Amino acid sequence: MILHIIPRQQWEQAQQAGIYQADSLDTEGFVHCSTPAQVAKVANAFFAGQSGLLLLCIDPDRVRAEIRYDAVEDDHFPHIYGPLNLDAVLEAIAFEPNANGQFSQPQLSDND
């Protein structure tokens, strides 16, 4: 499973459109994702203090676009090089920060 952090409103728009195209697809050429082990670190680096977020749990075998694990600093992150087809999203779960604005490692279903 790979994960993508998204504001709830953007996910609702994607569901209406039938496909998800993150802003980063236009600006960087891919949709940023994380592994379950990476997601709390990513959330704290880029989303600290933000609420109204969802965590998309994505089955990489169902993603139609290419997925590459690109080197970023001392790690490799999954990136989706194209729009995300919604049938690859297994679930969208609420992902809220703790009282101090920081995120903890989420409790995920069995496939992490």
C-alpha cells in the first residue's frame, strides 16, 4: 500500500470529476506519495497544524499510471506519474494532527 495526504475538499472534487490530478502533477510531473512508514514524517514536514486532511490508501497494483520510487534525501518515495484512477483508492481515512499540531503514525488496515 502507498499513501497520499489530501485535503478533504480536494478528495470530494476528485470524486465528482472521477479522477484525481494533484497540483504537483502539473508542477512536478507526479503525485507525491509515501509508504506507511514514511507518512507521519511527511505530514509533519508539510502539513503540521493543518486539519481536514484525509489519507488515501492506494493499492499500487490498481494504479494505471506509472509508479516510481524516487530518491529523496536518504530515502525512496513512491511517486505516481499521471492521474490517480479512483478505483485504486482502497479507502480514505481521516488524518488529523494531535493537539500539538504534529501527526502520529496512523493505524492502518492489514496491508501495510
